[in-house]
Amino acid sequence: MNAPVLPLTEAATHWPARGALIGLDLGTKTIGVAVCDPDRRLATGVETVKRTAFTADAARLIDLAQARRAVGFVLGLPINMDGSEGPRAQSTRAFARNLSRLTDLAVGLWDERLSTAAVERELIAQDASRAKRAKVIDEHAAIFILQGALDRLATLHRQEPSRRC
């Protein structure tokens, strides 16, 4: 096993035309997890994994992918507003490389700039308490990340009908 870790559009070439994708929002204490339907139209939340040790975290993510017959992972890459990559992006890339050693499922990296901020604004608009937001924000950020990636793949597919994504 040693799955590729690539930008989203390149990773898509390693995934079959149909099949669920697992979206991940990697935080320092938790990992938000989302999944999409096999036709890749809609992302929904799965759970928030409390981080312990990489091996246990990765095993849980792989178990979730297997249970949902996923064909790939979409991992949010926290790029700075100026387009540079800081320590969080480097940590995310390291996590992706380590995860890729444990699975055959290609990992697509997707720019997650402002995903958590957008989700937090939406939760505040819904009048969710601070405690409620803390419990669900990573899972909702994973949904936001995965849905953005799905929308990009759908656009790519419409632009290039002969290309499989």
C-alpha cells in the first residue's frame, strides 16, 4: 500500500467514475469526517474523531472508508490567505503521507481556506450555542470541504465530458 497524495483534480484520475469519497477536516484535537453518495452529489456528516495517536486515528478513518465503500479521501489543506503554506499545511501534508502508507485509496488535497470560519458563521446564524458549535464544527467543516470538492469535480466533469472524475 502507498496511495498517491495529490491535488484534488489529479487525485480524481485515480478514483473510479462512481463511488463515495470521505472528506476530512484535520484539526489539532479532532478530525471532522464527512461522506458523499456514490454519485458524488451531496456531502453529509459522519462523525468527529477525537485525535489520540496517529495509528488509532488512521485506523478509524480507514474503517469508516471501508464501511462506506469509499474510493478515496478528500483532505482539507489549510492554505494561508496569501496562498503560502504554513505549519498547519505542512502538518496536514505529513498526515496525508502517513495515511497513504496504510491504504490504497488516493488522497486528494483541497484548499480549505475559510471553511471553518464559514461554518462557524452559519452555526452562529442558526443561534447554536458556543458549546454546540464546538461539538459539531469540525464535522461541519468536513462537509463544507467535501461539498466544495464535489462541486469542483462536477464542474470539471462538465467541462471535459471524456474525462473520468
